[in-house]
Amino acid sequence: MTDFESVSPPARRSCLSVPASAPRKLAKARALGADEVVVDLEDSVAVSTKDDARAAAVEALRDWGDQTVAVRVNAPRSRWCHLELAALAELSRQPRSIVVPKVESAGDLAFVDRLLDGVEAAAGRSCPLRVQALIETPPGLASVNEIAGSSDRLEALILGYADLAASLGRSPAGAAALDLWLPAQEAVLIAARRHGLQAIDGPFLGTAVDEPFQAAAVRARDLGFDGKWAIHPSQVAALNELFTPSQEELAHARAVLAALERGEQEDRAGAVALDGEMLDEAVRRSAIRVLARSVPGAARG
């Protein structure tokens, strides 16, 4: 029986995407301080090298170590997705999660669930591979709430700008475009929070740590996202700093949890206050998210 008991997901302040077809970059990525390294089998890998990239990813994962690692497979309905899912699920040392791109419906995750269920059952595994869903097409954005509630494996939604921008005929990057992306960001964030998932902002499509990059990252943080993807190593430290809660935020989160615990011990559930603020389960979840962002994603899961 697969065990989906909740284990807090790792911090994902910074998620560094690295092509599986670039072994030297993969080797360097382990030491760059990203909360999560995303080994990419999709957009950054040429069609002619997909099979070689899958083999390289499997080999790299065998001795990856304790750093949190995810693998972005190719999209459902592609000719590679099922091969990649099976290869990853069979590993004795699996990634923490699989990033599924271009998720457009609950059915896409149902396909992933069924395939992983079968491979894990054959291997006698009880600890399931987790999944992150990339929302990067108009159908996916329109169905994001349904997607967010469709799989027990799901632990994060990621907003992908490049493919979504291409579909909409919109500029994917630049400080001037920030307001244009607000409805999409809100839709992904609300769906994630409604279903208890992490919300991760997609990459800024530039490699510099400049004013437009900082503006995009600050906007995502202030909206409530848990972290952001990086496409260049230089962006990792900036994201870690931006998405790390302040000492005041951490102190408040700890005080919230302590007050709620005292209320439960004294049988005062529903009547707990802190500095004039009534505390409830939603406030508890918010406090837990704040504390989770203060700890790098070291657990491989």
C-alpha cells in the first residue's frame, strides 16, 4: 500500500534548472546552494539526445547525495514521458519529486499516478515519488484548481512563463510586464493554497541578477509564493536571500504555533489570540510555511 501520509516538503526558495545533457553543469549544481536542483529532460534537451539525457540523469541520481533533487520529465502524451517516469520510479535512490510540464487537466496527473503506482508496486515501494505540476498553457491555467486537487502525490504548483507567454502572444519577461502576469500568478497561488500545496514562481527569462530580475522576484515573494526557479547559478543566492523570512517573521510564526499549542492543551481551540489577532488553522498553516522557508531543502525525501 502506498503511503501518502504528509511529510513537510522541503524549502524551495531557489530551484535551479540544469540540463540533464550537461554533466559538468550537473556536477557543479550540487555545490551552488540551491534549495532544489531540477534536472531537466525537457526544454533544454534536444530531441536527438533525449534517450542519452535520460540515461545521464539516471546515472547522476545514483550518487547524488542528500541535496533535494527533482527531475523535469517530458510532457504527458510525448513519446518520452512514460519511459522517463518508469526509469525514475525504478531507481533505488529516487529524486524527491518529478516535475510534470504542460499539465492541462487532472487527467494528465492521473496518467502519471497510474504509471508510478504500477512501477512502485512492482518494486515493492511504500514511499511514493512526489510530483510538481508546471502550469504553462491556457488550458492548464483554466483548470488549475481542478489540477491542484487531483493527486495525493502533488506537493507544488509552478507557474511557467515561457510556454504560457508563447501561447498568449505575450512578452515573458521584463519589469514592464509584471502587471500583465498578475492574474496568472493569483490563479496559481490561490489554487495551491486552497489545496495545501507550495506555490513556486517560474524563472525570470534572463540570466543576470539585475533590476528586472529583482523586481520579478520581489513581486513573487510579496504575493506569497514560496520560491522561484532560477536558470543561472548567479540567481540562486539572490533568491535564497529574498525568500528567507526575516527574524521578526520567524519569531511571530513560532509564537503563533506556541499559542495554538497552548490553546489545544487548555482545550481552548477556536478561542486563541496572540497580540489581539485571533488564531485559526489558516494562520497555523501560514506560520508553518514561514518556518519551512527558513530551512534549506536538504532532505532528499
